[in-house]
Amino acid sequence: MEKFDHPLARRTVIKGAGLGLVVGGLAGALPTPGASAAGSEGGEIWSSEYWAKKGDIPLWMYRKRVGAPKAGEPSLPVLFFVHGSSVTSRVFDLNVPGHGEYSVMDEFARYGFDCWTMDHENYGKSGRTSGNSDIASGVEDLKTAVEVVARETGRQKFHFLGESSGALRAGAYAMVAPERADRLVLAAFTYKGEGSPTLTKRAEQLAYFRSHNMRKRDRDMIRSIATRDKPGTSDPAAVEVLADVEMQFGDQVPTGTYLDMTANLPVVHPAKVLSPVLLVRGEYDGIATVADLEEFFNLLPNGDRQFIILPGTAHSMTLATNRQLFWHVTRAFLTMPTPIAT
């Protein structure tokens, strides 16, 4: 591997604090002095690129944190971002001048996390193959990538945050590698997909997904990510920046995750997910109903779990006008103090 460095059993339901529906815990609590990541708002953000190899396939990785790592220094908690079906890892590191912070990697680096992400096979800078880059392929990507993270950080367990099919990739990885998965944030997740308007519409193209490994993903398709459920929940300027950075990789992306989401759900089985889990759904998200996510939530074996619905958001949390709500509940969950009584 080569490295390139660059300078609800009935559940308690809490509604309030402007954070919508909270299930299974008080996720809106602020980090405490015992939290695992200390804020680093004043430091300069350092970044680095890495390459992993999945067999002969090169996989591009990217890292951001406050300050370059130094020998002998305590490691920071790692947060690994997992991208979805129609975008690359750039969605987690957008620069939208004049419209506020859109780099969730920068934001969580300032919170004290060592932030990592990757382009999955057939996405972005990673290698191109004849495969369709389905969820199982994404799990293999993550298996390869975490070995680089472990080598570079000295850590053995990592937090994962996946959005949309990235949440499926992260959840499926946590099933097979519980020794590596610490806390798990599943945003815009779907379990069985029952009653989903988005997946019902997508299934009209199932024959195409079965017979083709790539599909068209042009600028209008990227725009639709932010408009298909509830126009006005994302700033068009941010979506245009995302389209600009994505189109450098062409107008084709793999079909594998679409095939899985329309024909093969569930791909994440809650009884096999042993990590603490935060499920986050946008109020208007059309990819999963509340009932679908509640069923998944109620079958999770770990009592350290939360289900939150964020108001005024749709499918993409990272592109949402209300993205600060997503940052808040995620930071609170990732920095929960260790329970005294178990």
C-alpha cells in the first residue's frame, strides 16, 4: 500500500429542543468532560491522501484532522465517512463560499476527530473494474481501508458514519467486523424498504440494473438528490458545487447499490449489528418510512441506540440547510460518556 501526504418493546419518545423525534435516548445532550473527542476549534486542519489495494484494485482514501499526527502523541478517535450510490466521498468535504460550512469532515475535525473517507471501487479516484460495486463489494473496500487506518493511527476500533447506501455499506461492514466497528451512525438508511416512494419508483428500472453494471448520473440527477423529496430543504448553491466536483469523474456510476436496494433488501440484519447505533432520518426522506426504521431499531441487540428524525430535512443530511442539526446529534452520540451502570 502506498501513501501520498498532502500539506420500540415500547420506547421512550421525546419531542422537543427543535430536534424532532428522539427514540431510545436523549441524543440532544451536549458532550461532557468525559467525552472521547475534545474540541479543537482553534487549530489548522491538516489533510493527507492514501492508497489501499483490494487485490489489484487501487482504492483512494482521504484524511483530515486538526494538526499533523506526531510520534508519541495520543491518537484521536477516528470517524470514517462512507459515501452513497450517486456521489463520491467529495460530498463530505464541500467548499461552498458564502453559504456557510459544508465540509462535515472539517467540522468533525474541529470537534477533535481524526476524519477519514474513501472512494469505493468504480467511484471517484479509485480503480475501475467491470463490477457493479454492490454493498458486498463496498464491505470488502472497507475491510481493506481500515487496515490503512489502523496502521496510520494505531487504533483498532473506529466510528463509522454512512449516508444512504453508505449507511448500508457501513452497517453491513459492522455485521462482519464487530471488532473494528465502534459507534455507528446510519443516516438516510433503509431496512426492508417497504412503503418507500423512492425505492418503488427506482424499482421500475430493476431489469436495467440486473443487466447493466453502470448507469447515468448527470448534473440533473445530482440535483434531484436534494429536490426529489422536498424542494427547499437544501441550498441549490451547495448542490451545484457538489455537481461541479462530481462531474470531473464523468456521468456514469455503478448500479450495484441500486440493485441491492430494489431487489435484495434487507442487506443489514439488525440482530447481527452489535455496535451502538444512531439512526437518523430526515423528516421528508422518501427512501425509508418511519415504520421501516422502527422495525430495524427495535431488533438491535445493543441497548445503546437512538433513533432521531430531523425536522426540515429530506434525504441528504450533509447537503441539508439544517445540516447543523445532523452535526449536533451525531457529535452528541459519538461523544457519549461511558455508562457507569450496565
